[in-house]
Amino acid sequence: MKNTIPLPTLPNPPRAYVDIVTMGPRLLPIERIKLYSGTQWEEFVLEWAHGLKSKYSLVERCGGAGDMGRDIIAYPNENDTNV
């Protein structure tokens, strides 16, 4: 063939690690939270509040019409003044 141009030499591609191929690129926790749907966010907050159960006497999830925008309600312990 006349007037052919050789293909450029490409650099070695980065190594594909199994976890990146199966789960996608690693994200910082704050970046992962930004991807949550509304329902996932509520479940996350509910789990977080339950993790603080020593500070709260009751944690409940509500939702629907009339909830006044409150999806998770945590009632502080009466003797905890730091909440």
C-alpha cells in the first residue's frame, strides 16, 4: 500500500482490577451518599439514628401525606442534655 501512515504506539492501559471491573471506580463515602435515591437516603438516616440509640429513646420512620417533611423522627432521651 502506498502512502500509509503507521498507527501510533499506545501507552500500556491501566491494569483492570477485579473490584473496579465488578463494582466500578472507588468513591469517597461522601460522593457515594450523593448518589442515594430519596428512599436510600431515608434508610441511611434511619440506620444512622439507630446507631445513636443511646441518645434517643425512640427512632421512627414516617412518611406520606401529612408528615410535614419529616421522614425520620428521633426523640432524645429525657436525661440527655447534649442532643
